[in-house]
Amino acid sequence: MFIYGETSKSKMHVAGLLPFTPPADAPSDYLRRMIDDARRQEIQAPWNRKLAYPRLQFSPLHSWVVDEDFDFDYHVRRSALASPGDERELGILVSRLHSNPLDLTRPPWELHVIEALEGGRFALYAKVHHALVDGYSAMRTLARSLSTDPQTRDPRLFFNFPPPSRERRAGAAGDAASSNPVTATLRALAGVGSAVTGGVGSAVDLTSALVNTQIRRDGDNVKISGSVSAPHSILNARISRNRRFATQQYDFDRLKKLSSQHGSTINDVALAILGGGLRKFLLDFDKLPERSLVAFLPVNVRPKGDEGGGNAVGAILAPMGSDIEDPVERLDVITAATRAAKAQLQSMSPTAILAYSAALLAPAGGQIAGAVTGVQPPWPHTFNLCVSNVPGPREPLYFNGSRLEATYPVSIPIHGMALNITLQSYADTVNFGFVGCRDRLPHLQRLAVYTGEALSDLEAASEA
């Protein structure tokens, strides 16, 4: 499906941006040595695999074969930022790299070692086609190349490690679909047929959920009512091939304090500041809809009595509060809406949860099909953007003695969804990765800045 969905404008690769601070004793040729050491190691599966018939995009059956002529220097590249090597310069380079498609005649991945960041730092930008690995496998493989010990010296990169084994608990609803919205999409779509054969209870759960999906305000209360429809916005346009990427990082404790003050989750606070940032960003273009923007949120939903192992995977819709000027009121509305939506999922069977998530994604699936066929579906949008929250490690990590500063996910915009935002917690920070269509959403870095202003506004209003 990811191969079928690949077009010149809608590219099905994901990436991660990882900035590092090298150890104090790093020699001047530290990065060259690291790359040379990795070159001498064996390239492990699946990183040495390519499509058997890459030019037959719509073949009914694709398979992977070993690339006998693997070109290390094609896949691992060095780049350097122009002075002053700050976050703006880094964002410009990553935007350009993420705009370029992967070569499907080769193993579909690239690693860019980016040098000359301020303060002698460097970054790794790893890009991989979603047909090769899912987010779960990629994150586990990456984690094996990192250590909690700053004294560990192991220059092997992620492609030097054999693939991690997958341990599935019998009856688990999924594994890491919530860690990547595209993976969640496919797994949810796979559940449609199961809902039909899953028994009367699943069908009743699904019907009830679909009837009661739209979340609206009624005075001080949040109620669930009829049809699903998000306002049309500039986020729901056809996209070009060009991408823009921006980042933002906040102390975890700032968001945690606000969540405790308002009885919200960290994710609710993140949605509230994103909603405030989007409000100001769209006002700049005089394109703010009268109704709130709606986000699609992949979530974990664990049934009562489930003691752990695997994930219960579902999806909900949530208002961004972009129609609300007051930051505290915006957070209260979002909190009530997400709480109601999660309660609704908790009352459903696992099969119905998957089918319900697929139903929410059906219009987006139509947009993907439209990217391939050139014919866009006539139905309204159920959401305007995707916001995904990926829990990360709470302890600092190191690669070959270099301290990992942040983890910024770089996801996939599609036709009809020109903006995708992913959050990832790491150590004592929360990292935001904004990726969008450069031509539909110019000056995307302003959204990251406005998100910071929205956080300050919420903090000030909460202390008033």
C-alpha cells in the first residue's frame, strides 16, 4: 500500500532528526571515523534489501531481495550547514532533504550526517520508506545503537544491527501503531472487515460510535452529537512535492505543571498550545475557519483489567480550539472533548475500535486514492491535520559518547492534509516536529514560534 501510494507529490517516507553534542575529547575527525567504522561493519537486513521489481509500482505482489551492489556512500552522506549553523539553517536543510523522494531501485533509506551546527554539534537525519520498516521496528533498531552510558564507545549505526525480534502477546490489538499515524492508518483499515465478522456486539458498538462522533460545545459543557465534519481550511488542499520542516522544544515540566493545574493530560496541553499557534498562524493569512480545526489523534486504549503487554490501538477526533481566543477556555474544551472520546472508545470492543478508527480515516484514504488516480472524492473532511504523540525515553541517551539532545519526528503530509505534527518526549523535554507542504503553508517556522507564544499565554492565564 505504501508503494502504491508513492507519487511525485505525495511521498511515503518518514524520517527522524537527531541532534547530538559530541564528547569533550572528540578528535577533529570524529565523524569521519564514525562513518568509516560503520562502513566496515556488515549492513544488516532489512537495510540491504531492495524491491525485486521497483519499476512495476502497481504490481499485485511486491517482494524484497538483497542488493548485491549495495553502495554505502550513496546511502550514508555528509552535509554541512552554512554559518551560523543554527536551528533555522538546520530546518532549511532538512526541508530540502525531506522533499526529495527515495530511489526505489535501491534499498529505500538514507542517512545524512549533518555537521557544522552551532557549538561544534552535529545531527543525524535518517529517512526511510514506510514500505521497508514501520515505526516500531525503526525505533527499536535505533534504540540499540544508543546507550545510557556516556562512556560507551560503539560507532555502529542502526543499519549495523540485526533486526530486533518481535514478541507479540496473544490477542494484542497491535504493537506500535500509535507511534506513527501512518502505521495506525493501515492497521485501522485492516480492521474494517473484522468488524463485520466480529459479532453483533462489535457492530452495535461501531454504529453507536459513528452516530456519536462529532464533539461540540454547548455553553460550559461538551456534548457528543451527529455527523462528522471538519471545517474546510487551507490545510485540506492538494499538496506539492516541496516540504517545510520546523521544530520546537519545551521543558517537560512546563507542560506537566499545566496539566496538573487543569486536570488535563500532557497531550491535552500540547493540543491547546498547537491550537493557539494555528489560530495565530492562520490569522496571518486571513484563513482561520469560524469553526475549530479538528485533529486526528492515534491513541492507546487499554481495556479495563488489561495488565499490559502490547498496545490497544485506536483513534479519536479532537477539536484544536482554534476558534477560541482565551487559552484556558481552549484547554478546558479540548480536555473535555478528548476525555469524552476516550471514554467512548473504552466502552467498545477491540474489533469495533479498529473499525471505528478506519471509518474516521476513510476520507483520508480517499485522498490517498485520489493522489494515485487524480480523482478526488466529493465527501467532506473528517479532520484537518494529524497530531501524534510518541512517548520516548525519560533518561538521556548517547551515541558513541555523544549526547542526544532531542528527537524530532518528520512525518508524511498527504493530499487533503498539508500539515502533520508529531510530538516525542525525551529525557526532560517534549519535542515537536512540524512538517507541511511548502507551497500551501509558507513560513511554517512561524507556527513553531506561535506555539511557544501560546504556551506562554496559557501559563500567564493559568497564574492570573
